[in-house]
Amino acid sequence: MYAQMVKSEATNEDPAKLAAFQARIDAGEKIEPKEWMPEGYRKTLIRQIGQHAHSEIVGQLPEGNWITRAPTLERKAILLAKVQDEAGHGLYLYCAAETLGVSRDELTEALLSGKMKYSSIFNYPTLNWADIGAVGWLVDGAAIMNQVPLQRTSFGPYSRAMIRICKEESFHQRQGYDIMMKMAKGTPEQKAMAQDALNRFWYPSLMMFGPSDKDSVHSAQSMAWKIKINTNDELRQKFVDQTVPQAEYLGLTIPDPDLRWNEEKGGYDFSEPDWSEFFEVIKGNGPCNAERMEARQKAWDDGAWFREGLMAHARKRSAAKVAAE
């Protein structure tokens, strides 16, 4: 989900260095920031980690507006903790990206200019409380499916950040499933809300893993570098196989008339998402694209005075240090 439309770049470095680098990758070694790496590897990581960080920050928006509207004080506190975690995840990932020589300001400017994306799922609205359950269950469930393998990714700072993030994402998924369980076992109206939320978030959740492998032309190099560990279709299949039994336990129906167990492959057959919708959302034409970008632009503009103050304080401390020496 964090490599949606991320293009791996070819590289023209010294063949001997490239061969030695690939040998380290193949041996399962971690690449650290100060070590030599191909420029294409560095740029691909910046885009993927940057998109991942932006997704965590933008991902606060669909849920943040439900903190004050959650049905109980306990639910408010849980959702507040979840949104706070997502802010922390963004921080870990921006820090990991900075070790590659890009600043947080540059990453944010790339997002606001449209040069860098965030996960397509966050361009869909959360219309009612059941949607918050669907986001936790499906969206964070898909995120975990993607993130657990990234603990083994080849770039050390990214890999280590994912260990902490995955632990917290497990809590996020459980709180979402708990909401759906309460709704599904509630009144007929509440169960209908849960089913409606599942209907609307199912296919956008499948899209989170990116295009079908046959259309994902840039995965091969990322897989060779172990920036990506699994293909899009592998992750999507694992997500479906995990989620269908959970829906059955809830008494909810996956909105796919072609869904059926395939004994031969040991997994479910399921319908492909509408990829034309996916590409429209990626282009900026989703239900909430404009709203999400307006929120990020406003946050950037409103924080200008604080960034300027931090820089002025840093310059003052630097000058004082020089004077003392």
C-alpha cells in the first residue's frame, strides 16, 4: 500500500559496486545510511518511506473527526490513542527517510505539490461510527499485512521503525474489529450499519495493495533490492484469506458474489477491484482527495510561524556556542 505507483529507478553505477551491493542484499544484510548504495535504491526508498509517512499522517483525518463523536468516553479515549499512534508512526518514518538525505520539509512540499502520494484508502469518507470500525478492521488489517514483511526490508532504519509500528497496528486492528463486533451483535439497525460499512470499504481495502502484479511494472527491482518483500497480489490474497473468516464470525457478508473457497490453491477466489476507480483516486479524483490535501496545506501554512521560531532558536543557540568558543 505504501508503494502504490512508486517507480523503481534504474542505475548506472560501477558494475562491481552494484554486484557487491546486491550480494549483501541477497545475503540478508541490512543497509545502513552511511554505507554505499545505488542512487536508484536511495530514491526508491525515499519515495516509498515518504509515501508511507504521508499515509500515516493523512490517515489521522478520516478518524480524527470522530474522536469527539465516539459513542462513549472509553471509545473516545481509545480512538484518541489510535490517532496519536498514527502521528508517531509518521514521525518514525520521516526520521527514517531523513537518514537518506532528504528533509521533512522537502517531503511535505513533494506531497503538497502532488509529486508524492499517500495511500488511496484515505480518500474515502467515514460517514458513521461503523466506518471507524471498518477502518480499524479492514484498513489497518491490510496495513498489517503489508507492514509485517517490511520488518525484513533491506534498509535498516525502515526495518527497525516497522517493528514498533507493527506492534501498535495490531492494537488498531483489534479495536476496529471490536467495534464491528459490537455493531454486528447490536440492534438490526446497527448490524445493517456494519454491513454497509463493509460494503463500502471492502474494494478500496483490496486496492490498498496496489495494482495487479501484471500491471505493477516497477515491483521487480524493488523486490530484487528487498525494499518490497511480497508482490501486490500475494499480499492481497493473504488479506482476503484472513478476512473472510472474520466476516463470517461477525455474521457479515463480503460484498462479492464470486467469492468462494478454492481447495486446489488453498485460498479464496475473489473479484478484482475496479482498477479504473483506483487510478482515478490516485490522480486526485477520489471522494475526499481535495479535502485531504486542503487539510494538509492548512496544517503546513498554520505551522509556518512555529517552524520559523524553531529555526531562529537554533541559529541563536549556534551563535551563542560559537561566541563561547
